[in-house]
Amino acid sequence: MLSFGKRLRKLRLSRSLVLDELVAKTGLSRPYLSQIETGKASPSLQTVHKLAAALNVPATYFFADDGLSAHIIRKNERPVVTFGPPDPITGQPMSLTMLSAPNRKIELVILEIPKGYNAAKQDQGHEGEECFLVLSGRIRAEQADNSFDAGEGDSFHWDGTIPHAIHNVGNVPAKLLVARSPPGFMMVQFSGEATAAVPKRSARRAVAPGKNS
């Protein structure tokens, strides 16, 4: 209940409400609300719903695991890892920019593929699903016997268990926004090489490697 009380007080203050205003909104007594906020009283379910309605949040807000709270990565703090040898023309390796929180059920990244690079082995397959949005450039995607080209603004979604590969067939680096579930990009082998990911820069929160490949 101490955690409940702290969360209630923090939310009340974020709404710029004094305790007496919350009393007026809920019809609950001031001493009772004070005891809830300090963890000295346990609210009933009815009280929880009154508080939730008064503060315009779902009742589950007060019980949410802190691990499910918003994870913010600022633009200039995005973790980036690079793979493989540098492109002979641009000098740039392939890169993954991490956009999602670690240890969650979905992984969101920006995949950048230099001209002429392959973003997977021809026979690669892994657990889960992937959804792609081409941000720039042109790529050729292959999944089993199916092959298609995709350009800026195109998207595609596939089952990762079917062997697949992505190639940059354009004249500029290709950028793709990719969502993958379950996470596993950090374990993928690129261009047929078992290369290790080398951090280029890191955000304040460390990104844990995925377990699936």
C-alpha cells in the first residue's frame, strides 16, 4: 500500500491538486486520503475506483508494475550497434539503432544497410514475426521462393520462421524501421558472418541482447 500511496500522491501533485480538492472530487475524508498516501490505510476497491475517476486514470494505473512504465530514449541518446566490415565505397558498416526498451516483448529498431549489403543470410530463419517499413532507399526481400522489391513508404510483414533475406538493391544506403517479436536482433548474423555487435554509442539505459536468433 505504500507504493499505492506514493503513486497516488505523485499523480495528485502532477494534476496540481491539493488534498482538499481531491476530497471534494471523491467524497472521501481528508484523514483517510492522507493515510492512504502515507501507506497507513488500505483503500477498498470502491475507493480505488473513486480515486481513478477523480484523477482520470484507469484503476489499474495504481497497481501497474514499474517495469511497464514508459521507457524514453531521446533522439541523441539512441543506442547504435554496427555489424560487419565497412562498405568499401562509403566506409560505413551496417547499423542497428535501438528504439525500444530492453527486456520487453517487442523490439523496434532502425536498420541501415549500405549499398550492396545483404541484411541476412539466404537461409536465415528465427522464431517470431517481423514488420518492416522502408524509410529510404530500395531493398529486395526474399522469403523462401517469394521475392519482391520495396521502396520508400512500402511496408511488409512476415513470419520469421520462414528463411528470408534482405538486400539493398538501390544506389544509396537503405533505412528500414523494423519491429520484431520476440526480440532478437542483437543475435542476428549479417552477410553470413558471425560478427559481434560493437557499440557505437549508448544511451543511459543499457540495451540487453535478445535471446532469439
